[in-house]
Amino acid sequence: MKITVINGTEKHGVTYRMKEMFLEEFKNDAEITEYYLPKDCPNFCVGCTTCFLKDEHLCKDAEYIQRIERSLLEADLLVFTSPAYVFHATGAMKAMLDHFGYRWMPHRPAKEMFGKRAVIITQCLGSGAKPTAKDIKDSLSWWGVTAIKTISFKLMADIDWNKIDEKKKEGFRKKLTSLAKKMHRVDYSRPASAGLMAKAKFMVVRMLQTSLGKQDPEYTDYKYWKENGWIDKVRPWK
Ligand SMILES: Cc1cc2nc3c(=O)[nH]c(=O)nc-3n(C[C@H](O)[C@H](O)[C@H](O)COP(=O)(O)O)c2cc1C
């Protein structure tokens, strides 16, 4: 199986150690590709809207974005990690997710995303890990990913990994390993069920795209929906 990991920080700190604990279960039989932010997506979206209106390959940052996108599309399991920074995902993670605005369902979602599985790992000192996970989950669910597990931790201790006591670390490991084992047992040859929510969002956008297409049949998003057969009877889920 293939796993693509997007690390919301380059630091080899608490978030990194938790991610390593999760991945341990897969080390012998998975092909794991990791990206570290901001290194692997160093620039901000500047709001030029070229991706929305013309073509994502014309983005000034296409070399970074398309590399990450290829990995995401090929993966069976997506893993996203972030510490809470002022109650939210790191700026680096947000900057990367902004670049994928064109993949939100109202625009041009990738059909491969429907039926994919994802795990989001977040942690904080005392408060903010849950909204951090939600920041990431919002994007994934609007990309069409249907099976998303989140696991969030409050350290309630020093934020230096080396100063956190062993008992606490064992508690983190137990929870992360338990989720990893569950994700390891999944039959990745079968897509996750698309779920009512994703289907409902898709059908609402389909109505919107149909109406936009009547006004302008050359509209980029409409043409994409039409070419995929989604304005007609084809659906991106199995
Ligand atoms: C800029 C910054 C903002 C942070 N904001 C919060 C916060 O809002 N709530 C919280 O509980 N911890 C906060 N923390 C602590 C982090 O969530 C995290 O626990 C800490 O950075 C250790 O993780 P790391 O080693 O992966 O960086 C913040 C840390 C930094 C550097």
C-alpha cells in the first residue's frame, strides 16, 4: 500500500514523534512518501485565481503543488499532521491547503479522492488541537475524501519531547498504535463508502454547474464536470 504524509511542521518535535509512532505499524509493508511544510510548498497563494479560471498548471507554484497532488492521488492512505498554532493548523499547512482550493467540490474535485481514507494527527499544549484537525478536515472533506479519522492530543506537559515523561509518551503510543492497527486492517482494494454528506454536496454542486454551463458552456469548472460525465449520469464514487 502507499501512504502519503503531509507534515505541517519541519520540526522533529512532538508532532513528528507522534507521526512516527503512527507509521511504525506500516514500516514493513507500505511505501511511504513524506512532505514537510513549508519546505515542500514554500510559497503563499497570492489569489491570482488562475487555477480556478484557467488551469492549475499555470500556477506560479505548480511545480510544488502538482508534485504533492500526484502523491496524494496515488496514495491509499493520506496522513496529515499539525501542532496547534494559536488554535489552528500551522500557517505552512494553511498555505498548502489554500493552493488546493481548485480541488474543492464546487470547482474541480479529483475523482480519485472519493473513496479515499485519511488520518489527521494534531496536538497542542492545552487547547486547540481539535480546531486544528478541523482546519485540515474541512479541506479533505470538500476534496471529496469520505473516510477521515482524526486523533488529537493535549500534552498538558512540557512541549519539549525529551522532557515529557515516559508514562505520558506510552499513553500517546497506545492510542496511535491502536488507530494505526485499525487503518492497517482496511482492505484498500475497495474504496471507502462515499457517504451521504459527500453525495449531497456533490449533487448540490452538480445543479450549480449545470446552471453555470447554461450561461457559459466554456466555463472551466463546468467543462471539467461535463468531461467527467458528472453533469450526466457518471458519479465519482463506486
Ligand atoms: C506559534 C505557536 C503557537 C502555539 N499555539 C498553541 C495554542 O494555541 N494552544 C496550545 O495548546 N498550544 C500551542 N502551541 C504549542 C504547540 O501546539 C505544540 O504543542 C508545540 O509546539 C510542540 O509541538 P512540536 O514539537 O511539534 O512543535 C503553540 C506553539 C507555537 C510554536
